[in-house]
Amino acid sequence: MAFAVWLVVALVPKVGGVGWATITDHLAAVSAAALAGLTALWLAGLWAYTYVLTGSLPGLRNTQAFSLNAAGSAVSNLFPFGGAAGVAVTAVMASSWGHTARAITTSTIVSGLWNALGRVALPLVALAVQGAAVLGRTVLAATLTTAVALVVTVAALTRLRWLSGVLRGRARRFVVRLRRQNAQVIRRNWAKMTTGMVAYLALQALLLWCCLAVTGVELSPGALVAAFAVSRLLTLAVVTPGGFGVSENGTIALLVALGTPAGPAVAGVLLFAVFTYLAEIPMGGVAWLNWSVRRARSA
């Protein structure tokens, strides 16, 4: 976390080529009404994602899915490799609502696949909209490499048959049943999960565009898609929690390379990070506390 903070405090001004005084001036100029609108847009995106979770875990309500996502994201944003801890938190919460370990495991795999597919689609959409001219050769190479790695991972996870052939006994039977349950959930709810994921990514991209707009940046559709694709791909960097600091610097570098005014671009990207990273931590803490209190009362 200290390294992530250093990446933002010390490196962002160097990457953007602008001082903190200028950055804070642009952030201070954002009105309360604009912040309220951005908050509503951020919450709408999180609600859209609940359909991915309810589709992957039948019987889960949208309100419960919202709490699951909030608590898991908060933990993931606090620790390097925090995704594993986030999965543990969501598993405990889901099991308290009566979901079986096998159903929770299926949900974790399937929702993870849909997240991976979404991250793979983003750079491909960026290429389709504007091509290498927007991404640049270096960013394009890194983006495509990451996309290929995710495709390989998705292919490996969707075909658990190879794993069932390696294992024996109870482990093999568990994997066989899990593969069947994965296929059943995907066959029944793929449309619902895909719609939720597309809506979630679209609303997040719109949030980035609005964050940049209120700080004085006007982006073309191609530049927006490219910036959003790079931003989301760099959140995979496990060197910091949630890729914080890495994602922001990479996105700023791309926007500056595209000729975007440095001060407004840096302010807009940091404002986007406030919603997609920092705000998720207290919200997840509230969700976890609310679940803990309800569980204690029902015990």
C-alpha cells in the first residue's frame, strides 16, 4: 500500500508533467452537483454488475450481490494478491445465506471468467474503434500480450476436463461435478451475465469520460476506449492492491501521449480512481459490518 501511495504521490506529477498545485486546482473546481452525478453513475455501474453475480449464483438477490461485490472489492483493494482474500470474504458471506460450497465455487469461476472475457474484449474494441494509432506500439504490444494471456487462462478454466483426467478419487469426482455445474450455469444464464458485464463496463467507461469532462478534458470515442482499456488492464498488476498507482500512471501516460492537456487529464484520472478504488474500501467496510450485525442478530 505504501508503494502504491508513492506511485501516486511521487510518480504521477512526473508522468503527467504537472505539479500537485495544478492538479488540486482542477479537482477543487469540480462542483458538488457534478460529484453527485458521478456518484450516481458509479453506483449504477456497481448495480449492473450484480447481474453477473446473480447469474453465476442462482438464488442470490441483487442486494446481496451488491454487498458481496462491495466487501470483496474492499478487501481486494487493501492487499496485494487481495483477490484471494476477497474470494474468501464473499464465500463466507454467501454461505451464511444458504449457498453450498460447490455453488459458491462455481460462481467464483464463472464470474471470474466473465470478468476475464470483459478485459479481453476491451483492447479488441479499442483496436476496432481506432486501431494502433491511438494505443501506440508499446501500449498495443502490452495490451495484446495481456489479452492473449487472459484468453489462454479462460480457455484453461472453461475446459476442466484435462484436470479431471489428472486427478483421482474424491478430487476427480469433485472436478467432474464442478465442470457440469459450470456448464449448466453458463448455459442457463450466459445472456444475463453478459448483459450485466457489458452494462457495467459501459457505465465505467462513461464514468471515466465524465470524470475527465468535469476536469476539462474532451476525449474522442477512440481515445476514451483506449484509455479505459489500458486503465482496466493495468488493474491486473498485482504489485500493488488493485493495481492502484500502476493503472493511474499508465492511463495518464497514454492520455498525455495523445496530446491531452496534462493538468486536467491527471485530475480526471485521479478522480476516476477515487470512485473505482478508494471509495470501494469504506463502502465495502459498511457492507461487511451490516452483514456481520445481521448475522449476529440472527444467531
